[in-house]
Amino acid sequence: MAIDPAASMQSDAFDPASNHLDARIEIVRTRLLRRRRELVVTRHDTGAVELRVEAGDRAQAGRLLAQVHGELHSKSVMEFFREWHVIS
């Protein structure tokens, strides 16, 4: 399902995505009761999950989260979603 962040968040090119989105690492259990880390990006206004991807081991997850936080502060919502292929 395509997301239209311009319509849903009223973001413009000078408005950083961090004003609308937040990122965190969640530890989830698999069907085999193993734990894995996932990067989760949510909306501030509704709490809806916009992006969820596997984050790797502890070190990889930390680097990924730092990268995403940097991108949320330096890109618009549209730019962030395009780079992460949330929209085409």
C-alpha cells in the first residue's frame, strides 16, 4: 500500500522528518522463541508504524538506529520515505 506523506503529514522540503517520525529498536520474538532486533519508524501524530525492518545484531542495530536518526533530522518525510522505499 502506497503512503502519501505529503497529504498525511503536511511536510514540506524544509521540515525535517524528525518533526513527524521517530525511530527505535524493538526486540521481538520469532515463532521459534528466538529474539531479533527490528528498526521501527512510527508517526508522532498517530503512533502508526510506517517502517519495520530487521536490524541485525546489537552492534548493527545501534549503527542502523544512529543512521536513521541522522536521516530523520536531515531529510524531509518525502525524502526519507523514498530512500527507504516506503513510497516509490
